[in-house]
Amino acid sequence: MVLPLHDDAPLKYVRRPIVNWSLIAVNIAVFVAVFSEFLGDPLTVIRGFGLIPAVLFGHAELARWIVTPGADWTVLTSLFFHSGLGHLAANMIFLYVFGDNVEDAMGSVRYLAFYLLCGVTAGLLFAFGAPLTIHPLVGASGAISGVCAAFILLYPRSTIFGLVAGIIPIHAPASLFVGAWIVFQLFNALTDEQGHVGWWAHVGGIVAGLALTPLFKRRDVRWFGPIPFRGPWG
């Protein structure tokens, strides 16, 4: 697993990426509310607000006592629920590192729409690929996959500082760092038979991000940003 910690792509238009910060705050707040049991049993809450393909397509029903916004709405609400602290932390780190620059390149309102569309597309691809699945899909990974796809299109020559396997420092161009991460998602989607991770949701988010970025970026933002990779010694 590769984990980004910092990038050197500067912000040009948005001094404070309020939408990106707000998305992180909402995800954390929802996690705290769920796992503090403020809303009841965490697993029950997740089943009610997570995306369950079999329920979405009418092949199964939730128990009447489970609170849910409705099957159609779970395509959206599932983006703000996470299964555990590690799941939340990894997603929020990716969003923190890459989301501010994508918000800068698109503008705050367009960035929010882009983020949600990538997440919804990711969830729908997962659901159509496994329509009888009764396990809930939760997490911001699909939306964040779209953000990563946008970043590699807009800032491939920026430098990413991060960790491999949680311990090995890495200093690499975004084209390599994010590109390897994208290949990893596709590889796992094609080979993971257990299906415990929504790899196809990640792939759906990536495809959505690649397709939508040209429609959402500011007109004067250049493709393949001008920041050169400086190498490990700066």
C-alpha cells in the first residue's frame, strides 16, 4: 500500500480549500457519531446508510426497524460512512493530499459536484457488477479515486512524498505515485475473488474522474502541470 503524505503542487486560485476541508470534517463527524453509538448499533446504522446492491435493485429488503434514507439515496449517503478507523484514516489522508489541488483547479462548487458524481458513479458500477450482493458498500474511496484521477491529469509532474507499506519513505513524481496506485486498483479488481474491498467502485471512480475532469476544470488550468520532478535531493 502506498500512502501519500504531502505534495508540492501549489494552490493558485483558492486560498482555503473550504469544500475539501468540509468533506473531511463531515466524514470524521459521521464516523464519530456512528462508532460512539450515538445513532445506535454501528453495524445496523451502516446497513441502513450503506449501498446494498440487492436492496437497491429490489432483490432484498432491509428489516423494517433499520433506519434508512431509502435505497436510492444510499448511493450518496454511503460515501460518508466508513467501516473502521483505518478505512477512514487512509481515505482522509488521500483526500487531504490531493483534494485541495483539484478543488483549486475546478473551483469549490464544481469540485463538490465532481466529487459527488465520481462517488455515485463508483457506487453504481459496483452495484451493477454485483446486483445480488447483500453486503453494504461504504466509504469515500470511489469519490477519492476520481480525485486521484483528476490530480494525475492536472499535476503529473508534481512531487509526492509518502510511504510504501507504511514504513518506507518515497519521493516520486505524481505520475508514478498515483499511476502505480491506479494500476494497483485495477489489478485487484481483476484478481480479488473474495470481494471484501470494493475494488470495482475504485475503478468506477477513476473512470469517472478521467472523464469528468475536462468538463469541470477551469479553462485556464493547464493539463499536465508545469511543475518538474526535482528528484530525491530537491
